[in-house]
Amino acid sequence: MRGFDNVFKIPELRKKLFYTFLLIAVYRVGGHIPVPGIDGTALERAFSGAAGGLMGMYDLFVGGALRRASIFALGIMPYISASIIIQLLTSVVPYFEKLKKEGEAGRQKMTEITRYGTVLLSFIQGLGITQYLVGLNRQVPGVVPNPGLAFTAQTVLTLITGTIFIMWLGERITERGVGNGISLIIFAGIVGRLPGSIQTLYRDVFVLQQTSFVSAVFLVVFMFAVVAFVVMMTEAQRRIPVTYAKQVRGRKIYGGQSTHIPLRLNTAGVIPVIFAQAFMMFPSSIAMFFPNSGVDEWVNSFMAPGSPLYVVIYAGLIILFAYVYTAVTFNPQDLADNMKKYGGFIPGRKPGKSTAKYIERVLVRVTLPGAIFLAAIAVLPMILMQEAGVAFRFGGTGLLIVVGVGLETLRQIETHLLMRHYDGFLKKGRIRGRR
């Protein structure tokens, strides 16, 4: 607790934290403002009987905003989808690859393109949500009292504006706050659903007695075990030894020391889970255009969370994105060139191309168990909860994101503390990765 007390002794860090909390509070308040032209009572009745499957998972990521048809119902998912597309194009399209190598100017241009892509995807998904809301009138009359072109235009424009505003909040948090703004917004949306999930679990166990007490205890113990394993795998490293040759410059001797390259088993963090979830939401976005038809029934039956098809595709996407994101963000050739420039080498490996190939081979090997672990943690709790009959929406995916984002944010806070000669959060050490 002394470490948390030190956080508020640094004026700059204290301002960053308050700024972050303020913008997250704005996001949470906006999630309770409904779009015009919606009957909230009728919507709640309709959604309680029609929001299962992927709709429920989408609602988890936007913090319940879809259930309330709020101005933030789209959440930050269009921005994430646009970022995925740009990241993939970086590896296959020469224009985007050139922008990536142009430094800050190229990064700003890619950010601008991502924003335009976000608006386009928000328009498409906004149309889908509008059709979905209008289609709920067949189940519960009065959800949309006055459907028509005016309602569609107004709702789509409101949802696009909401997504752009959330994107702006995320960028402000990243620039002037603490942590990654986009990840923290998703974090806030998931954590915001946790009290309601706990209340629902308590009601099912002790009031309605639909879930056995043993199953509930098993769920709680399993969640703590998942958190422990997530922390362990997130902080696990494969250290490659590096030696720097001695260099004599005038009367001074440089180098001669030994260090290591820390390759994390999970270099991409929770990004593969978020990217995979964004892809898995495409079927629900398409199904929104065809309410009360065979399309939405097929999506809810075959692509519902926990179904065999969903589990296989979801796990495969997580493993795929773990490799893709690692390849995009970590360049072994650049690392090998920098080592060679400053006289560093890996014992038994020639500097340059041979070193780059060795680092790449080790990175591919250590990424595999990390990617499999992410996929297992994301799908196993989902399957176990379904088999045990426990209705708890805060599953493995939510835990992965919450723990991963929490660890990354703590690292940044601890960095501020250590730069100003304060102790970190742990009395006998620091969060690994900052040693």
C-alpha cells in the first residue's frame, strides 16, 4: 500500500491519474445516455430475451451500452477493427509498409487513415444496430415507436459521433494520461459489468437456486487460478544472453559487460484476444441487418459463445493474431543491426544476419506456448461455465483483458515511481519487465 501512497506524492503522475479517471468517468456516463426515439422499458424486455450469443458478448465489450441503446452502443470496436485492417495491410501493401518506415510522419498518416476507416465501419455497424433495434418491434411492440428514415439517419449519425468521441477519449488518455487509452476503455466497460454479474450469480445461487453452491465456489476458485496463470504467463520471459565487446576510446574503455534480451512468452499481451474478439463480432454485425430471419438464428445457434464452431475459430484467431502482432511490432533484423552497431553479439552466433535468424527462431518458439495459453484461457472458462450451467458473463476473455491491461498500466505507473527514486508496488522486487 505504501507504493500506492507514493503515487499521489508525484504531482505529474497524480495529474495523469486524475485525468485518466475523469475521461473514463465521462465514458461511463455516456454509456447510460440513450439514443433518441427509443423506449427504454420495452428495449430492456426485448433484449433480455434476445441478447444471447454474440450479442451478449458484444454488450460485454461496450459495457452494457448495447442493452441500453446508448450513444456509445458501438463502443470502440470499429476503431479496433480499422486498426487490425491497417496492421495487416502494413505487411502486404508496399504503401503502408513505406509509411511505417517514415517515422513520426508516417505514423500520423496511418493514424489518420485508421480514423477514416473507423468512420466507415461505424457507419456500416450503425446501420446494423439500427435495423436490429427496429426488428425488436416484432418481439416487443414499442421499442422504436416511430421507425423510418428519420430514425435511421438520426441513430446512425448519433452512433458514429459516439464512436468518434470514444476514439478521441482513448487518444487523450494515451497522450496525457496513464496507460493505453483504447485498452483502458475496454477495461472500464468490462469491469463495469462485473458488479451486475456478481449480483446475477448471487441471485441464481441463493434466491432462485438455479445454480448449485458447489458450482459457484468452483467458479470463484477457477477465476482466481486463471488470474494467477495470466500473471505468470504474461511476465514469463526467455532471456537471450548478449555480450558487448570492449572498446577503447582515448583513455576510456566502453563495453565489456554482459546482459540479455528479454523475449516475453506473450509479447503481444492481450491484443490478440481483443483483435480476435473484434473479428468474431462481424457475424453479429451482419446478423443485425436481418432481424428475425434465418441469418440471426443461424448466428445465435452456430456462432454462439461456447459452441464448437465458435471455440475453434476463436482459438485459431487468437493464435494467428499473436504471431501477426508479434511480427509487426518486433523486428529481429533491426535488433540485430543495433547490437552489431554497438559491438554486441550473442555467444556462438555471428553478428548480423545469423543473429537475426536466431532471434527470430527463438521468438517463434516462445510465442507458440504463449499463444496457446491465451487461446486456452479465453475458451476453457466459457466451456466449463456452460457445462456447469453457471450464468456468469465475466469469463476468460474478460479476465484476460482486465488482468493484462491492469499489469501494463501498473508497469507504466511504476516506471514513473522509479524515475523519481520511489519504491515500486512490490516490497521485494518490481514488476518484471522494468528490472
